[in-house]
Amino acid sequence: MENLETEKFDYVVIGAGCAGLASAQYAARGGLSVLVLDVAGAGGQVLQISELENYPGVFPAVDGATYMMTMQKQAEAFGAKVIQAQVLSIDKTGGSFMIKTKKAAYEATCLCLATGAIHRNLEVPGEKEFSGRGVSYCATCDGPFFRNKKIVVVGGGDSACSEAIYLSTLSSDVSIIHRRNKFRAQQAVIDKMLAAGVKPVYDSVVKEIKGGAKVESVIVENVKTGEQTELTTDAVFIFTGMLPQTDLVDMLPKDPAGYILTDENMETSVPGLFAAGDVRSKPFRQVVTAVSDGAIAAHIASERIRNA
């Protein structure tokens, strides 16, 4: 990269999802100079939400894209600068962070990682096409739309089984498809799920998701016999794991699932380096908790900078 003059900010946020933009808004409103960097622009996982109906105070529901556009405008109105660019590296020199993109370099007193996590996809025909039209990766977000309808869950870990339990409170027709002959979840979770009436489909994988305007069925293949069957369903909830986006900070301590460890102030093991949203180790991942993470990180960073 050619040598470019480094632009200085009090606070740089990497990631323009709801955690990142909330953090930018609070920091800018608190008087800090703020930059947000994201390779894809504002959005993140929220863009997959067709109706954001469970965020307190947002009623009637709005779609995720509208919500994120409003968040960006709000952050910018308070003075935050949002740039679409891929961050190539992060370094700490003395008391400052150095952030490089392909075309620019930035210096920050405090830095917030809000790079999120991406869902592990099944990579089968129909998954992408029906996303938001029956294919979902969040039971809390979308489960209520399928009350008393046929639901298929895909996965076998704690997340899949726990979400199946929740979905069983909305529908009496919930099946869970798992590639092995026993679930990987904790036994107590498995027992509770089976007691709730969730129907297991063992030794099976989803090969295709089919439908017209919305999901209508899934093609399921038995991994031992190769036999394929078609199950009618109104929804497919996929919980085959998440991939936290931590490539830029591989050296930071993480939990067993790869999420960044922070304290209650959202600060990592590196002073002045915060993590917020889905990239952080936490018990509950929702828009409302991501926004909270971002606000807390901005508040602590503001105090740190003012008292420096």
C-alpha cells in the first residue's frame, strides 16, 4: 500500500451492523470524532429480518434494511463518518490503534470491533432463494410468524435443540433433522426437547429446500441408506453453528466457540480495544443486546478519552 497520510479519530468502529452503528451514535453524540468502517456498508445480520417486531419501541414492525438505514442516518446526524472499506490490519503503537484499509490509514485512541458473526449455511438449493420467505436462522425473530404451522429445524447442538424447544411452544408440529444418530446438545436440553414433542429425524441431511412464493417442503436424505424423502413444511430454521468474524484479532482470548472474551464494559484484554455485538462471547444474541453492547463500549471509551 502506498504511503498515505494517517487520519486521526478518537474512536473507530469496525463493523456497521446494529452494534457498530449504535456505538458510533453514542460516541459521536458524546462529542468524540468517530469513524465506522465496513466492507459491505451498513447492515449485517439484521438485513435478513423481514419484520423486526420484537425491538422495544419499534412498532409497527419495520424490515431490517429500513431499520439499518435509519440507524446509519442517525449516527451520521450526530457526526459519525461511515465509510465502506475493508480493514486489512489493526496494530497498536503506544497508546493508539493503527487501522489500515487498501486506500487509507487511520489512527484511533479507542477501537471497537463489531464485526459480527455469520451463520453456517447448509449450501443447498433453495436456502438462499427462500431466505426471509420461510428459511430463517433466528427462532426468536421469526418463530412467531409460523405459529401453528409445520416447522423443520436443522442442527443437533445446544442452539438447535434449544431453539426447537422454543418453537414447540408456537407449534405442535416441529421436526428436527440431524446428520448423526444422537444429538450433540447437553442431555438435559435433549430430554426437554423430546418431552416437548419435537420429532427427531436422525442420520439425515437436508438436500434441497423447495417451494413457490415461500417454503413448501424439504428434500431429506438418509446418510446411511441414501434414501430421499420429501417433508412438507412452512419453515426451515437452520442452526448449524455461527462463525464469529475475528480474523483481524486472532491473538485475543476467545471462548471455546471462538467468540471474543470481554468484561462487562465490553473491553477486551487489550486496553482501549472493545468488542460489541455478535462477535462477543455472550448468552443472548439479539438486536437489542447488540445495541446495548455498542452503547456501553462507546460510553466507556468516551470516559477513557476524556480522562486521558
